[in-house]
Amino acid sequence: MIVEAREISQAVIGRLPRYHRYLGELISEGVERISSSELSKRMKVTASQIRQDLNNFGGFGQQGYGYNVKYLYHEIGKILGLDKEHNMIIIGAGNLGQALANYAAFEGRGFILKGLFDVNPRLQGMSIRGVPIRMMDDLEEFLKETKIEIATLTIPKARALEVANILVENGVKAIWNFAHIDLNLPEDVIVENVHLSENLMKLSYNISRYNEEHS
Amino acid sequence: MIVEAREISQAVIGRLPRYHRYLGELISEGVERISSSELSKRMKVTASQIRQDLNNFGGFGQQGYGYNVKYLYHEIGKILGLDKEHNMIIIGAGNLGQALANYAAFEGRGFILKGLFDVNPRLQGMSIRGVPIRMMDDLEEFLKETKIEIATLTIPKARALEVANILVENGVKAIWNFAHIDLNLPEDVIVENVHLSENLMKLSYNISRYNEEHS
């Protein structure tokens, strides 16, 4: 059965990575089948929510029989594009760039780190997990030789837009942006923002509200 | 005029950090007043959305007069709890923990880094921006002496729940969780998750969908 990604609602898509994570854990525990009620207990969502979400993947999970864990894991992975390889580079090889480069789990999901770039000459010649840190001057040449799908931006916001434009001009189609700025790029460029300080503000908002309610 | 946080809807709250960022940029550019239509052009949201959102902060922004940038920046900051100091520690002083510790902008918004903790003895004696890296064995003692509101978890998921429980038992009320696991903690503990690999999956989903639509 072929599952068409476009048929599935955005709300379900947003929940898929979490299903994928729990199913991956079940596989590593050697669990082959799981009922929606067992999965419900683990994930702390209702069994009916799980049944509705997973019905998008066809008629698995018959009453009393449960879901085939491995099958579902792979189907969800396909929807998320994890069955394909995505060549990736990281621009900015400071602590955050190095943390992402060292996160080997990405590689297991098809995100292949092809290069790291920085302006700091002291980083030249270093490499992380076998991937050399190159200087920014070499970026355009590199992009002409190697097809890169995703560029991760872990550079200060002052230079982020300028660098993003170079990336887009050289065929990069998706940007994972950690710079604290909205990149205004052509509409066909896919941008996923991680604004950590805005995330921290949400935390402090919730602390303030909690303190007000309990004062 | 006193603005009560609880009156403002969650949807507006979710947009406040972005307003705060843009208003901060306007301040640093020396802009004192801005109309909703000018702000609309900058932020690429409709002027009516902006007027609706900012009406929550009282009757500023009269027709033809515009918003008082500094006033609005501070009011939004108050709602977000940025007018108060939040003592913070970081558990896990690897690349990601160091990246967050080095991000001086947090300090400017009231997030005061009081300590870093790690299990790696090679990090002992090091410090980041003057804050020493301590060993995990010293955590409980430290929490008894220093009131900590927020703990940032940048440790592998295998140890995250165990450490979170120690934090909660010792009075930490909020956890900024980068470990790739759902922490099941008492309901009065505020948890904000940053699941980076799930964010990356959203990017690869959008790439797959784009490729399907253009193939």
C-alpha cells in the first residue's frame, strides 16, 4: 500500500516524529506488536487519538491484534523523508555547530554531514567525525562540486542573511536556521527556524504565570 | 496600567517573543515610534493582526501616532517574565551546554547562569564566562545552597529522567530539556522541550513533499 504524504493533515504530521521515536524505542526493546491502549499508556495520549492518527497509514492494528511496530516505524519514517539520504553542511563550527556535527543519531536517519564551514582560521585543519572544517572562502566552490540539500546555520545573525543568499544561489533548497533572525528568502526555499531564546522566553512566561497563580 | 498575563490568549503569547525581538531591533536602530503598517512590513504579518495583538497591552498606537517602541518592548518583556532574574544551571557541559553557556544574550534578558555540571572529570576546573564547571557529585549540595529556578538539560537521554528527579527534589521548578526523551515529572514542574532531531524531521518532511510536488 502506497501512502501519499499530502493526504495527511499537518496536525498529524506534527505528531509523527514522536510516534517515530516511541516506535524506535519499542524496536530496540524487542517489542514486535503493540496495542493502541499500551502505546497510549507509554505516550500519555488517548488510545483513540493514536487510532485516528495511525489510521492514516492503512488498516493495521486490528482489534486484539495490535500494530506491527517495525512496519509502522518504517512507514512513518518514509512519510518523514527518513528513507532518503539528505546531504547536509553546517555553517558555523562553534560550540553549537560542533554539537550538531557530533550528534551521530542524525546520520542514522539519513542526514549525511558533508562539510563544516567557519571563518575562524584556528579551526582550519580540524575535523569532526572525519568531516573537515573548511573556511568560508571555499564555500561556493564546495557547493559547485557537491550537491547539498540542507544547510544548517549556526552563525551570528549579522551574517546569516548574506550567507543564506549564497547558499540559495548555489542550489541549497532547505535551511535549518539557528540564527536569531527571520531569513527572507525565495518562497521555494524551505526554512525551519530554531529560535532558542524565544523558547527560553516561553519557559519564563510559564514560570511567571505559575508564580502569579500560586502567590 | 497593569497588564494581567492571564488575560492574554496562548496564541498571542506564542507570538510575543517575535514582537519583542523586532521591537528590540527598532530600539537599537534608534526608532522611537512605529505605526502598525510599518511594523507589518518589517514582520510580514498583517497590520490588523498586529493591532489586535498589541491591543492586549492597552490603548497605545492611536491612528496616525504609532506605537511607543520602548514602552511596548518593556511591557511585552514583563509579560514574558524578562523583568525578573531567573537563576539557571546547565547540566551537561559538552558542546551544546557550552554553546548555551556562551550565549551572553540570555544574561541580558535576566537568565543568570549560576553553574554548569558534568560527569567528565577532564572538564573539572574549567569555567565558561567565569562560571565554573562542577562535577555532578556536587549538584545536590549546590542546589541546597543556591536557589535555582531553571535547569537546562543537555545530557544523553539515558540519564535525563534520573537527573531531572534530583533537580525537582531539590526545588528546581522549570526544566529546559534538550534530552531526546519525554520527562514524566510532577505536574507543577514546568518543562520546555527542544527536540532538535524532531525539528530536523519536519525539515526533511517538507523537502520530501516539495520534491513530490515538483517531480
